[in-house]
Amino acid sequence: MPAINRPVMVKSLLVQLLGVVSSAIATIVGLHWLGALLAVAVFGLWCGALGARIVTSG
């Protein structure tokens, strides 16, 4: 069983929360499709940055 890196997990959850908040704001103003796009983009950028850090430190 791999060890859990808690700081990375917490940051990942915070970025997911940022995606949810941006999606909620876009939904409130009537642009639901934009909210979904923003949420996916924010989390995708975070995962890409995290992956790049793992590869370069690796």
C-alpha cells in the first residue's frame, strides 16, 4: 500500500473546491456549460503541474 502524501492530497482537494466554486458561480449567472469547462480546466492544470513536479523530482 503506497504512502499517502497528505500535503498534496490537501492541495488537490482545495483545487477541486476551487473548481466547484467557479462552476457554482457560472451556474448562478446562467452559464452552466462555462462552469463545467472551468472546473475541468482548473483541475486538469493542477494535475498537469503535479505530474510535472513528480517527473522532475523523480
